[in-house]
Amino acid sequence: MEDSLSIVIADTSVLINFLAIDRMDLIKRHACRFFITDHVRSEVTVHFQEQLSRLENALQQGILEEVSVTQADEVETFAHWTSLKRFGYGECSCIAVALHRDYTLAMDDKRAIKQAQASCPSIHIITTQALIVSMIREHLLTVDEADTIKSEWASTHKFLLKFDSFRSLL
């Protein structure tokens, strides 16, 4: 049986980082399976229409799988998180799924990560930065290619990573 930690439930922020630079091929070739929730899909549909066709293609090609918050314990957790009024539905749904299915949570929002870890210290969380490092280690990217992506995120997508090179993280 597949280890549940080898399944990643990706929040909108992490997903958009790869959709914006048209690099879902990296997600496809990664050792983990990647899921999104229907709430994440909705956020992309409403707020990131320029990436919507790439998301639809990734779903059609099986690069991503979509899940819904339907189990009673997940719905309860989702309701709790949304009642805090600090996080979006995408974040709340991903946290609920990660907590109850023991999936790895892919998220960049520091405040949401801190709150998720406080709620469940055993939750496994990976950021975009850590995903890129894992891709380098899996030989999906070279350090130079990763640094080019980092530069593209900074210059065209306002996603800043506060280090000079991925080389410093290896």
C-alpha cells in the first residue's frame, strides 16, 4: 500500500507557483502524487484565470487529482478553520484533508503553517522551496535550472525566496 505521506495535497499558493511558469512537468515527474481540493480549483478559477487552462490540462493528464472535503471529520475541521476567518477556503480544505488523511501538506503561508503545526504537531508540511530542493535531489532539475525558476518567480510572479541560490540549501 502507498504511504500516505507520499501523497501531497497542494494549496493554491504552491500550485500557482508551478502553473505560472508552466512547469507542471516537474510535478508530474516528482516521486509523490499530487492532489488538490475542489476549493483550490475554485480559487484558481476565480483568482488566477490565466492559469486555469494549465490547471485543467494537469487534471486531465492525471498530473493532479482532485478531492473534496466530504468525510465528517474533515468537514468539521474545515468548518473550524474557516470560522477563524484568517485563511482562505483552499488553505482550510487542504489542512483538513492533510490532517485527516495523513497527507503531506504543500503550503507557503507562514501563518497558516504555524497554526496547522500548533493544531497537529505531527502534520508533515512542505513549501515550494522544499519541493524544489526535493526536485533537485530527485534529479528533475539542476541547481542552475532551479535558480532560473527562482529568478523567474521573483521577476514576474512576485514570489520571493530569501536566499541567493538553491545550492545553499543542499
